[in-house]
Amino acid sequence: MADDETKETEEESENKGKKSGNMLMIIIIVVLVLIIIGGAVVALLLMGDDDEGQMQPANQQMQQQAPSASASRQSARNTPLLPHSRPLDEIGILYPLDTFTVNLKSDQGRRYLKATMSLELNGEELSLELDAKAPVIRDRVIRILTSKTLEEISSKKGKQKVSEQIMDTLNSMIKDGSIQGIYFTEFVIQ
């Protein structure tokens, strides 16, 4: 009889040990799942597109300020807009550039950018000048791209700043006309 009681208490303690071990395993799994979900939410928020919320009020202001279609077109020519906010029939002549493959500025290892872009010109005569100065243009674009970090160019706002910097630099070099916009046709970061 004492042996029966001893066996029962041993079985009960083994069951309690198994139950507490199972409970501990469930708690660990739940905590890990919560950490993964929290990390995913934070990553989405950091990589999220916060530019759209800022661009909509600016577009609404421009529409309210321009009472007619001709005034709207005039303001579109005078103010720099994002390329996707202009109608296709208002986009000028496109001048394609060769692909740029550059190393990005990085402390964490080697990162590179492969980018292909086209320049929007306001006149055909400018393409002749760009042909003549092609090596200088490539040099300036490469210098700008290699001075950027992954964090600077990975967001929509960062790409817009890079394109504005390239456009300003190239416009300061050319004489016959100006560059109205830059369109990336390939943008790969690795």
C-alpha cells in the first residue's frame, strides 16, 4: 500500500513537471510570436511611405490657387512637381542615360546601386549639348550617387532629393535649355 502511494505521488510529480514544462514552452512561443509581430510592425512603419500624406495637401493647395486650366499649366511649369503628378502630355523630350553601377557610402559592408535614368529636356537642342558633355555628366551623376548612403536613397523622399540634386547640378552646367525632370527606369540596391 505504501508502494502504491509512492507510485501515485511520483506519477503526480512527473505530470506536474510535464505540465509546467509544457506551459513554459507555450509561454516562450507566445512571447517569440509577439516579438516577431512587433518587429514586423516597426519595420513596416519605418519603411512605410509617409510622403503620400505630405504630397496630397500640397497638390490640393495648388489646385485651389489655380482657378483655370491655363493657370494650372503655367504653375506646373514654374514649380517642381514629382514626375508622377504631371500629365503625360506635358512631359518633354526624354534623354536616356546609360546604366550607373556605383558603390554606396556604407560602414556596414559593401552596398551598391544600379540605376538607369532618363532626363526630361525642354528642347531638342539640349540633347546635342548633352551628347557632347556625356563623360562630364556621367562623372557628376556618379559622384552624387556614391556620396549617398542606403538610408538616404531607400525611401521615396530620398529618391526625390537625389533626383533634385542631380537635376540642379546638371542644370548649372548646361547652356542651351534646362532639365525639367529625372525619371528612374531602374533602381536596384544590393
